[in-house]
Amino acid sequence: MEFTAALQKLGAYQPRSSPKSKEILRASLPLLQSGSIARRKGEAGWDGVETLMLAALDEGDVKTASDCLEVLHTKFQDSPRVDVLTGILMEVKESPKVALQYYQALLQEDSSNAAAWRRKASVLRQLGEIGEAVQELCAMLDTFYTEVEAWLELADMYSSCQQYDRALQTLSHALLLAPQNPLHVLHFAETAYLVPDIPLALKMFLQAVDMTDDDEQDGITPADTVPTGLALRSWFGVKLCTLKLTTEPRASSSASQTAPPTAAVLQSLDELVTERLRTAYLETTRESPPTAGPALVEAVAKIIPA
């Protein structure tokens, strides 16, 4: 695993039980116990120990995680990756304040350890010190501008405090760095809706639709497919915007100076998105969907993926 990417992954790590982590633990634990996992050729073997450690933490198996860390520490005593892994395990076994002190000590020794900076901000957030966590991430991003996940985390912190303008500004950096990722575009659109800047939100939801709806395949056009996943969430956002612009005249104002659609375009767009959402609802629930308006929004909201 490329070194910088590995540190970025560790900096953003959050334990999440999943079928994948369960399978890694099941398949790799016997290899750890026999010692064969670390005897694999080259870096792949050590990456396997790290992967097993994180999978064990996902599943709450602290003993296995500790055993993996001991193996890694014996082999790589001065590795920044092992230092961060030590902190991640400490977050589980010790109090947040102990983990915070550990990360502070790491940064005093090496202020270029971006992963330790991310972990420190994460612990501060756990402690409810959102302001300090924001300051840490901002300081880190002044040095490590290209850390997309850190920009997303910072935006999430702003949103948690209902500072949607700042969250939107922060997400613009993530879009600049990774414009091809439809999830970032969708996140930007949803945040613009909360600002609220409805014309900008509509523009970005439509861009997300373009990025997530399948191109024509096997003679089937996107209009004949059923929106699912991110595409469904994007179409749902379009519907929220058309409903706002139709029923609330003041919604057409835009701090970003984004022009709202004309009345004719808005009507055509609303008819299209209504058809798309009704199709998704019917296919998902096998029940007849509401015709349009708030009733359709309320019904479709229940089938939107998180």
C-alpha cells in the first residue's frame, strides 16, 4: 500500500462493523496465530497485519488488534503508520484524553504527521470540543491541502453546528480536488439546499443526476431505467428544489448568483422528476405512489438510501 495513501486511510479511520471486516477477521486470524501472515513476501504481508488489526477493531476484538500491533511494532519500531495505529488502539482501550495527549506528543515530535493531526481532531470532536477540532483541521489543511477526506470531515463539523455557509465553502475545496466523485457533488448540493441557496442546489443536484444515471446501455435509455442509490437521492434533491421554487417565490434568490430556471423549464423539470420518483417508488414498494407534490416527497423519502 502506498505510504501516503495508507496514512490518509488511518487518519480517516472510524470503526464500522461490516461483512467485509468479519470475513477478514475470520480468514486472517488463523494466519496471525500461526505467524504465516507476516511471512508473506514483501510489504503485502505487513499490510495484511494492519488490515487485520483494523478489521478486529471494527468487530470489537481488542485482543486480536493488540496482537497485530505487537507484531507490527516489533518489525517497525519507528514507523509513523505504527505510531498512528498505536493511537487508534489507544482510542479504544483508554480515555479520549489519554489518546489526545498521545497525539499531541506525536505532533510535537513530527508536525508533518497528517494522520496524527486528523486523529487528534477526531478525538477532540468526541470530547465535544468542536471549536478546537475545527481549528486543528484548518491548521492541518493549510499544510496538507490535498487531503480530500479532511475537507469532508471539516464540512461535516460545520454542518453539525448548522454553519452551512462555511460547510459549503469547505466542500468547494473537496470538489476542486475530486470533481469526478458524484458523492461529493451530491453532498455539496444537499448543503447548498440547507444554506439555503436553492438555485445553486438545483444546479448541483442535476449535475449529480448526470453523473449517477446510467448511460444508454443495451438500447435502454436512462429515462427507461429505475433510479436507485445515489441517482435516486439526486433526483429526490431535484424534486425538493423544484417544489421550493414553485411554492416559495423567495427561494429563487441566490447568494451565489446562480440563475433559477425559467417557469417553463421549471415546469418541465418538475414533470420529469415526478415521473422518475414515481417510477422508483413503484418499483421499490410495489405500491401505487402519490401523484405529486408534498405527498410524493414524503413517500419517496422513506426509500431514499442514507
